[in-house]
Amino acid sequence: MPLGVKLGDQQRGSSAAAAVPVKTSFPDGPLGQSSRTVALNILCFSVLTFLITLGAGTAVVLSNHSELVNGSRRTRDPISLPLPVPIALAVIGG
């Protein structure tokens, strides 16, 4: 629509707008993937992020810096990690 033209000034019943087909849905997904592939990608992403979070949290809890995690107690034989490593793991997993 040109600038300065009001909606009331346009012709009504114009066939130009009706001749252009508009695709309103994606039968195979937005990237041409099937819905099964999209669901599998979401599932894999969710499992991977859960495992990363679990692994980072477990490493911090089992380290000698377990006080970074609320409610955890020191283990008998902690993993000795320099301080920046558990902080980075807490940021990644948190």
C-alpha cells in the first residue's frame, strides 16, 4: 500500500488480492521436515540438555567445592578441582 493512502480509498472487491494463494500451514513442518523428525529433534535436544545439566551438577557436588551447591555435603573422597572449573560447571548446569 502506498504511503498516505487510506484504507477507505482502496477499491473493494478487487480480484488482485484473491488471486494470490497464501500458504497458512506447513504440512511437513517449517523447514520441510516431517513432524516425526521435528519431534525426534526436540527429544534429542531435551535429553542432551538434561545430561549436560546432570553431569555438570554431579561434577560440582562430587568436587571439593560442593559448597557451591545448596544442600550438598562434602563427600569422603572429593574430586580435586581448581576453583574456576566448578564455577564454570555451575554456570553451565545452572
